[in-house]
Amino acid sequence: MIDRDSKKTGPGKPAPTLKDVAELAGVSAMTVSRVITGNPSVRDSTRERVLAAVEATGYSPNVAARHLAGARQVRLAMIYAQPGAYIAELMFGGLEQVRRHNAQFIVEKCPDTRDAATEVARLIEEGADGLMIAPPLANAPAVLDYLESHDVPAVVITSGRVRERVCSVGVDARAAAFEMTRHLADLGHRRIGFIAGHPGHATSRHRLEGYREALSQAGFAADDSLVAEGRFTYRSGLEAAEKLLGLDERPTAIFASNDEMAAAVVASAIRHGLDVPADLSVTGFDDTPLASAIWPPLTTIHVPIADLAKAAIELLMEKIARRAAGEPFDSRHDTLEYALVRRQSDGPPRA
């Protein structure tokens, strides 16, 4: 219940903010913004509660700024480097979320990270109100420098906090990789190979760190020959698998940093006459549709990729609404939950 006699306005009292309204109504700041801008997606009961909180607090957004923001649809842009299953899931999640805000969604490809900062600047100059930036562009120093220096409403999809002032959304890749490696060790594997991701991705480093930490805690000696570098592509996964399976003492399990490379490991194992999982356990990361489309279906780390995009869009819309209302917005770094999904590509090593 909203107490309409608890207005915050008056001599010596700070002007109420959108956050104050949200706290009083028991909703998110984004929901308050939707009600104020007349978004029809809000339930009637929620709308009434928010309007009551607006009245109770005496909140009055910057009408002129809101009018300018509402003169046209909000335009959000997603920028990525290379197509793939991960990027497709991000795009679908972003499309679904922008529809709820009646916003425009622009998708731009920038295959060369050296041009990424220029592309970001171009999108802003051409009228993009906010940006969702996919890896590896999300970790490009020039891009992050531009976002900070120009205070661009942007959210990067990455593992961990890349810059304090740049909003980010991701999962705890280090913890997830630790859990998968430990899972393989608990099955009885002692020689666990690892295919790292693209060196330009922050999440590649975090996944490798999780793998190494799990081996250390399990009491296994570090063996750099069991680590091969990949590029998050199928072909790089084939090359890495050939290196690992060509060792004099090959691994009994290989943990690849994404599902595409894990699928390549399965193909390489078959070429070597190995049964998966009887002769070689194979696990991946991300849980893209490919993970359940191949045989045997992959044990992998489920990353809620579409939900990452949805969370990024919500952050962007909230930041844009706060800016239009003349209110500050502290950068946020949201971490979503992952899950280890066990299928049929792993098992104990042969006795």
C-alpha cells in the first residue's frame, strides 16, 4: 500500500528521483520509466501502484527531456565481429526485448576490432541511443576508451567487470569452467585437455583460469601440453583437437571453451577411431543449439545467452530513461546464473 502523505518534497528535502518512486512502488526503475512514457506492456495493477508512488513522492521528471526522448522511437544497436550460434542467440534475445519497449533494433557487423571504436562512434553519430556490444569487441581497449570518454549509453556482454564505468552483463565464466573441470576430475579423469578461446576475449582468460584452478585444487600437476589455443571456431577446434589427440599420452577428456570447438573435437575423435565417451570424454561451453544437435549430445555449460541480451537491453533502456530525466545512473555489472548440463558426451575413463 502506498502512503500518499509521505511526499519527500519540501524545504530542505532533496527532489525525489525515479529510484525513489521505484522503491516505494516495489518495482524496477525501468518499470517506472515505462509507466511514465505510457508503455502499454505494464499491467494495470502495476501501473496504478507506480502512479500512486509518483503522487506520494511528488516526483516530476524533466518533461522537456522526456518530450525530446519521446519524439521518436528509441534506437538501440548491437555490434558484433563474427556471426555464429552465440551471436544469433544474442540477436534473438535482443529483438524480443526491444519489441516490449517499442524500440528500434539495429544490428551491425564489424569484423575487425581495430575499426570497432570508429564504428561505435558512427552508430552514435547516426542516432543510436544506446549500444549492446558483443565479444570480442566488448573487450577491445579502444572501444572501452571511447565509451568511457564519451559517456555513451552502452552495455558490453562479457565475463567480469572490464571497466568500472562501463555497464556489463555476463556469467561467472571462471566459476563455470572450474565446475566443469572438477566434474571431469570427479569422473576419474587425470589427463584433462583444454581448448582455450580467442585470446582477445576476457571470457577466454577466465575460462582458462577456472580450468587451471580446478586442476590445482584436485592436486594435478600443471601440464601446458594439455592446453591448446582455439578461436571459438569449428576449424580452430579441429586443429586444437589434432594437437591434443596427437600427444604420446593423449588426454582421456577434453574440455573445449565453446560448443563449436567441442563439436570439432568429437569429429576429430571419430577420425582417430575413438569412441565418445568411452575412449574420450568431450565437454563444451555455452549450450548453443549445436550442443544437442550432434551425436553424442554435448555435456556443456548452459549460458542463458538470450537472457544476457534481454538484461543488456533493460540496462540500456533504464540508462536512457534516467538520462532523459536528468538523473544520474551508476554503472551496473550484472551476473546471470549458469548451469552444468550433462548429456551423453562424458563418462569415466576406461579402466
